[in-house]
Amino acid sequence: MSDRRVSIVTGASQGIGRVIATELASRGDIVVLAARNTAGLEETAGHIDGVGGKHLVIETDVTSDASVGSMVAAVTGQLGRIDNLVNNSGVGGPSGRLWEVDSDEWRSTYEVNVFGVFSVTRAVLPVMIQQGSGSVVIVGSISGKRPLFGRSAYTSTKTALIGLTRTLALEAGPLGIRVNLVSPGFVAGPRIEWVMKAQSEARGIDVDDVRAEFEAESPLGRLTDPTDVARTVAFLTSESSAGITGADLNVNSGVVMY
């Protein structure tokens, strides 16, 4: 069994997931990199190597119980424990007014953003229960708390994660397991660039105007740096947050304060 903390990060092949995985590795965790994009996972592994960290790359489809089960079995077989689970996998889903959205695209958004969290967490919890300890962090979005034009599929999945977090915290707390949600917003990177482009097309305005609107919504006048999110996840998966469970922490430069 490893004497280091073992942390699984889903969606670790790019974006916030990559930054979270690198942050956890830099503090000494063995980080399990899980996603469908193996090329992206190997790139993340290179970042972790750069900070002298340890990692385990496992191709994983969070919408497949079989794939998730194989990943968890590999982790416990090779490392003997799971201390932290960061449910970060997510897709943007379709853009358009609800009556214009394809039903298959709607379902596939829920498959990743909601069912994927359920599937991975359900598979990991028995390990944590046996250990009598563990921390689960779910990466949500401020979009689960406020409307975003043309993004009903995405926003509703993120709202669902709030209820999931609170209920699971109630259920798992007596077993020594903490469950918390992080709600990023307007995080600088490729995902927000895609969102701004989709917004500009849906609303018929220039993308620079959308960017200016997003920045103006923050009291700090900026987008959120992905490192801000990663450090919050690191806090929630450390003993420094031992008294925190069922919480929803906003990391969005003040765009949403509830």
C-alpha cells in the first residue's frame, strides 16, 4: 500500500482537471489521471513529471460502469487506497434555446455531468468506507445557480450537482467521508473561450463584447485563474478542511456570492 495520499481526478486530460491534478501532485499526492482522451492524459502526466510528482494514467469513460469499475480496481490493486476523489469530468453540452436543442445532445450532457459523477463516486465510496475516511470534491459551476442564455442542458446538470453534494454529505458523513462542491465561474482557458463564442453567436453580438460583459460581472474585474480552483480543491482534500462537508465554495472572482 502506498504511504502517499492517492487522489483520483476525472477529466484530467485538459483544462481545470489538468491544473488540479498538477496541484495535487505538487503537494505529494499520487494522482490518478482518468479521462477518455489518453493523449491529453499523457500531456498532463508530463506536467506532473515537471513538478517531480507521481501519477497513474488510466483511460476511463465515466459514463461506463464497466470502465469506471476497472479504473477503481486498478487503483486499489496497484496503490491499495483512495484518499480523495475529484469529480471534474464534464461537457459543455448543446447551445441553443431549449426548444431548439436535440434530445440526444441533452441526454449525453446528463450522461457525463451527472451520471458520470454518480458512477465514479459509487465505485469509489466502498473503498473509502472500508478505510473510514475520504474526501470527495465535485466540480460544479456558477451556471448551476444562475441562468445562462442557451445553455439549459449544462446549467441544469450543474444545479443537480448541488443537491447531490448535500445529500451525499449527509449519507457519507457518519462513515468518515466528506463531500463538497466547488463552483468555478468564467475560468480563463479554452472552455470559456468556447462559451463566449457560443454566446456571441446565440445573441448576435461580437465575442469581445461578451468577454467584456463576463469580466464586468466580477467585482475583481477579471476572469478566474484555473489555479484558484485547483488550490481550493487542494484545501478541500486536506486536513485543513476537516470540519467542512456539504459545502458549496464559490471560486468565481465574486460573480456569484451565494
